[in-house]
Amino acid sequence: MKKTLLFLVFVSVFSIDAFAQEQGDTRIHALGTYNLRFGEFGVGAGAEYFFIDKFAVMPSFVKYFPQVGNTSNFSFDLRYYVTEGPSQLYFMAGYSQTFENNQPGQPGTKRDYVGANVGVGAYIVLTEWVGLSTEFRFQSQFRQESGFRLGFAFPL
């Protein structure tokens, strides 16, 4: 069984064309996120654009669902891809701004936190038109949140 599984993995890896990150490529991301410190789930979307080979920018917006209030996050990240092929590893760093309102409907309760993102992630090709996007990130602003992102990316 192990040999059969290993053989199938080997064949599938080498039967897929080399998927490179080339200038002008674009991906649309639909993602879910989970923050470890506060245990909040969120959903969001983003667009990734390769402005030169192996380097991409990705603005994204995530809406969280805390127990009380409203929280959302805007990030603008720079990604550097270190591998090519069906599994593409990247490192990222960027700008992050979190919008928080702990008491909706009452004046003076909105707060904005600005900081930086750092992290590592991977894009795994599933088919020609969809891939799995995974990421672990740390945000340096007041909440100092670390968390996971998992979603699908659709190359254009």
C-alpha cells in the first residue's frame, strides 16, 4: 500500500507542468481564518498580483465574528515565492490595519490598530483553475494576533 501511494504521488508530481510565478499572473483568493489568541473565526477575500517573477502583492480584507462587537482587518502583503511547481512556498511581510467596535450602536467605541504582518505560507495546485492556499501569520499591532489562513485561490 505504501509503495502504491508513493508511486501515485511521484507520478502526479511529475505529470503536472511546472507552475511558475511569472510577472503578470493574478490569483483571486477566498479564505477562512482563525486567530489563536482570541479564538476568532473570519472569512475574507484577496487578490494576488505578480509584479515581477516570484514577487507578488496581495491586498486582502477579512471580516471576523467575535462574541461581542464587530472586527475586520485589511492587509497589504508582499510575498516572495521560494519554490515553484505544484507546491509553492512563500514568505510574506506587509501592512495591517484592524478595525474594532466593541459596542456597536454607541458613539466613541471604534478603534483602529495599525501594524505589520509577517508569515509563511504555501500555494498547492489542485487543478488548473483552483489551488489550496495556506498561511501562518503574525500581526504586530495592539492585539498581537497570530493565526492561520486556509482557502482557495483561483488563477486568472
